Amino acid sequence: MGDNMVDVAENLTQFKTDLPDHVTLVAVSKTKPVSAIESAYATGHRDFGENKVQEMVSKAEALPKDIHWHLIGHLQRNKVKYIAPFVHLIHAVDSFKLAKEINKRAKQNNRTIDCLLQIHIADETSKFGLNYDEAEALLKGEELAALDNISIKGLMGMATFTEDQEQIKREFKGLEAFYERMKNATASLANCSFETLSMGMSGDYALAIECGSNMVRIGSTLFGARN
Ligand SMILES: *Cc1c(COP(=O)(O)O)cnc(C)c1O
């Protein structure tokens, strides 16, 4: 246990006990030290999420190679090359240009990189994420279909930061419906195989799972509050 008295292993084990089997837990370790990840790793956990490239790269260097690293934050094109050799899943693809760069770097590393499109579902203004129309156009476009070294595994979304449960539910339900529609629409595409709907954080994961999420990204509940 670290100075902050958070027992990561205990929190993680408890959290997983309550999690349905079909839901993958991404333990969001951003801002937390390598030692906290080691505590979680010791319980057998392998999926960790970071939102900054630099931090993910240095942690990946310091930790066992069988960790599945999830890049959950905004990704700048000029930083793709640093994570391309090892990243497990990129959750926040929000433009064709970014997809194209990921494809290029994946090819250089002789691999296919799994990606999710980030959809902007919150009513907050944010520079990040595609709206439904943009995402649909991208998924149905010939340009994306030509990228052989990426695999679009599904979608990611973040609900509005609000106490209004009905609003959060509406946003998650909307994304689930869109996910199902796009899953069908892309079924014949070689580089799309929808299986992951990444929705839900510490404050709203239960509702997200109710609304069809099968991947939750949990930070503070496991690792304690961030500064
Ligand atoms: C930080 C972060 C999380 C985890 O948030 P918590 O509220 O600490 O669980 C999940 N998803 C994204 C995209 C994040 O940036």
C-alpha cells in the first residue's frame, strides 16, 4: 500500500467480483505511479489505460510486456509512432487523418492496431470525438476501408458530467443503438469487426453496462482520487 492508503489490489479484486463476465475492465492508471500498476498486475490484471503518450511509453518500458495498454485520451498524429509498437487498443480515433497515421505506423511495425472510434455524445463542447453523422460517413467511406493495418473494433463514448441519470442514460442508449447499426453496416468490411463498446467510468459505469457497454474504463474507484 502506498502513502495514500489506497489498497489497489483489494479495490480491483472487489470491483471484478461485481463485474459481469462479458465486461472488460480497463484500469485507468493515468497519473498513478508504476508501483500502483504493479499492485494491480500482481492480482492478475493486465488491461491498463493511460491518456498521455509519454506517460504510457515510460510505464510500458518499466513494466512487464504482457500488459495490454489502452490509449484512452486524445491522440496527436505526431505521437502515434511512439505507441505503435506495443499499444493494445486505441480508444479515441476521431479523424480519418489519425486512422491513416495509425495504419502507416502499424504497417511499419508489421502489425495490425485495434482501434475504437470516439463518438461525442455529451452535451458539453469538446474538440474531441466524432458526431454520429461524421462517424457513419467515415465507417462507410472507401478511404477507411483501404487501411489494411488497422482494425476498427467498435466505439467509445463519454457521457455528460452531470447528476442527471436520465440524461446519461439517453446518451449511452443513443450510442448503443448507433453501435448496433454500425456493427451491421460494417459487417462486410475486412478492417471492421465490431465487438467493443467502451462506455462507463467510475461515476457512471453501472448505468453504462445497463445500456450495453462491454468495456469500462475505471480510474479513481480503483486507484484513489487523482490530484
Ligand atoms: C480518466 C479517464 C477515465 C477514468 O475516470 P475515473 O472517473 O477516474 O474512473 C475514463 N475514461 C477516460 C477517457 C479518461 O480520461
